[in-house]
Amino acid sequence: MTERINLDTITATKPTRSSLMAMMAFYEEFYGSPSSPHQMGQELLSHMEKSYKQIYALFSAKSADRFVFTSSGAESISQVIFSVYKNVVRLTGKNQFITSCIEDAAPILAISKLEDEGCVLKMAKVKNCHVTVDSIADEISPRTALVSLSAASALTGVVQPIHEIAKLCQERGIIFHVDASSALGKVNFDLEDMGAHFVTFSGNAVHAPIGTGGLFCSHTLQNEKANGVALSPLISGEEEQLRLRGGTLNVPLLIALGQAALEAHENINLYCTEVARLRDKLESQIQAAYPEAVFFFHDQERLPHITCIAFPGIRNEALLYALSRKGVFASMGGGAFQQVELVLKATGIDPITAQCALTFSLSTDTTSNEIDRASQIIAEVAKKLRRLSQKMV
């Protein structure tokens, strides 16, 4: 069997063994409902409390900050946008939402669905893959209700100036949402210092099982009509999760997310040192073996596990397919919005070069031997495809 090397950890990460082991007991032994008043329900509470503390610690969150456990980052983002529509747009008439032209699909699609309700979507421009304070300020109007951005670009790794944009939003009285998925566990987060009203994430980004996610509502955002926070449920229920998400809580997945959060918190320094070293090693070895490769955003602050590389003269679809046949998995993004080609074009990269780019992302599971093998395969496949394309000209 061909050795499989996953350099597409922005799409899927392998759940940690300890998170899977931790959750199994809550399928086999502690399988009650936490809303039940008897022992089978009540014995879950201490385990749940431990998981919540582990998740809060990853964000340096305070007990007054509200947390909602969700099924995904996309659900969390949708809940934020729906809440702003219900508690701000309908009450104040402010109907403008601002995001950027390099965002993931989830916020763009969620906001677009509200256009039938009279809402307006504005896309801030970017410079060198940066969403600048000035670009946000240019789009702000008296009718702006929400600014929604990612902490960093998953496809390029470029870290966004979240603190500066948060300050601008505070000065203008605008709600600010940050999706932390791509950066979570790779850089330190402090919920209060970040300055965002809402912070969302996907659990899969920190090696929790698929089907986990979360939403923090900062204690600084108060709204008496929404039980202390400007947050409304997408799924109606009774007392579950402080009435912010109905349905029986999925305790096994919450336990798994808590364990993954604990390990992500412990491994931040490992990402900033060893994983970053392996990312740099991949870049240098590809550059040595295939000098035509183009490396993007080296002069920008980047996440330690992501690199975006173009192979001029080779369409990214062809390279991705050929690498997959060799057991090396990378990403070109997907859907109508989350494509590396579109992201690069939006930042001013030449369109011909942009269509030749792939994103490679590592994790703490990545080994030095895998980087050696992957860089060799990438260079060999690129050379072969380049020769074939030249013969066809």
C-alpha cells in the first residue's frame, strides 16, 4: 500500500487517540442524558464541567463568557449571523454585513441568505492577503451591523490584524465576529484581549472528531433582550445549553473536544517550533529540487503549519490529482469561494500563477521522514507534469 502523507490538515485532522479513548466511555458506560434528574444524568455533570474548563483554557476565556457547543464551525458561524440579524438588524434597521473577499464559504453563504431579508453583504479588499483596518473602514457605514473575519487565512496561512480591526469596531459600535478555526492551537488566544464579541471554531481543526465545534460570546457584549447576550438559538429547545442550542447535548463529542482542546493548549509551542521547522524544511527542499516553484507571503506573519506554493505551467488540479496517486495529499480549496486560486487572485497575484498554486498544511503528526519523502515526490511529479505540458505546446 502506498504511504499516505497528509499535507491537507486544514481540511481534516486525525483525531487524537486520547480524545477518541476519552469519548468511548460515554458511549459504553456513561450514556445517559445530562438533562435527566436521576443518577445516569447527574453523573455526567462533573465530566462535562472538566471539558468546559479545558475548552475555556484554550481561549483564556472567563467564566462570564458564554460558550455553546455545536456540531461544526459552520453551524457556529451561522448562529452568530442569525443572532445579529434577529437582535440587531430587525431591532435597529442596521442591515449591512462586512466580510472579506478571501473568507471561507460559511460566512459568505450565511450572510447571502439574508439578502432576501433586505441585508447587504460588503466585501472588504485585501492587500498582500491582509484585510487591513483601512479596507474595513472603507466599507463601514452607519448601517453596519457586523464585521465577520477569520483570524488567519486557512489557504495561505497569513495572520490577520484582528486586534486593530477589533479596536475599529469598538470605536464605531459595531459587533465583531472572528472565526478562529485555522489559527486555534497554533497561536495563543485570549478572548478578552482579542476584542471580538463572538469567536467561533471547528473542533476538527484541533484534532477533535468531525462533528464538533464551538461558539464563544464575550461577556463584554450585553443585551438584556437575549438573556444577557446578543445570541439566539438556531435550534430551539428548553433548558439545554442555557437555551442557546436545543437538543440533547452530545456528551461523548463534548468530552472528546475537551481532551483535544487540552492537548492543543499543550502543543502550541510545538507548533511554533517543530511544526514550523518542518514547514520551512518542506519549502527549502522543494525550492532546491524544483527552483521554478513560487512561494507566497514569506514576508507576512504566517501560521506555523501552512505554506502556499505555485508550480508555474502546471494547473493545480492536475498536480493535486497526480500527487494523490502517489499518496501525498494537499489542498486547492473547494466550492465557489474557498479556492486558493481565487484567494490569490484577490490579493493581486497574477491569475496565471494563481491557478498553479496548492496549499500544504502540516500538524504535530507530521514527521521529518514524511517531509523528506513528500518534497521528493512533489518535485518529481511537478517535473514530469511540466515536461508533459511543454510537449503539448
